[in-house]
Amino acid sequence: MKTTAFLCALSLLSMPALLASTSADAKPGGCLKYGAAGAVAGHYAGHHAVKGAVAGCAAGMWRRHEYKKHMREQKAHEKEMQHTNTAAPTATAPTTTSH
């Protein structure tokens, strides 16, 4: 009994480390990834796997939505900066006056 409790606690404590160990440019998980993690956590937290899966799926969908929104904003900002940097300033020739 103690071994099972220890393994459950160990798996719950190691789950955030596993989820956070993705590469820096990886997209955040969606419904499937977070739903699976929620199901496992819900199962070990009192046999509520379905509730955990639903909550995890909702969290994954929200995270993916926020990621896509951030990427759209970043792309628009980069496009604006590129347009600003490539626009050549209008140079006027110096005027000379002769006396």
C-alpha cells in the first residue's frame, strides 16, 4: 500500500517537469496532451479521470489559443518593423546659393 501511494505521489510530482521539458520553440499542447495529463492526475486524485480529462482539455485549448494569438501579434509586429526599416528616408539634395 505504501509503495502504491509513493508511486502515485512521485508520478504527480514529476508530471509538471515532464510537461515543462519541451523545447523552447515547441507549440504548447492542445486538448489531447493536456486532457491525457488531466485524466492521469484526476485518476490518482480520487478516481476522477473524466473530470480531469475535461479540465485538462479545456486548459489545453485555452493555452493553444493564447499561443496562436501571441504568434499573430508577434508576426504583425515583425512585419510592421520590417516595413518601417525598409522604407528609405527621402533624401533631399542640399541647395547651394551663389552670391
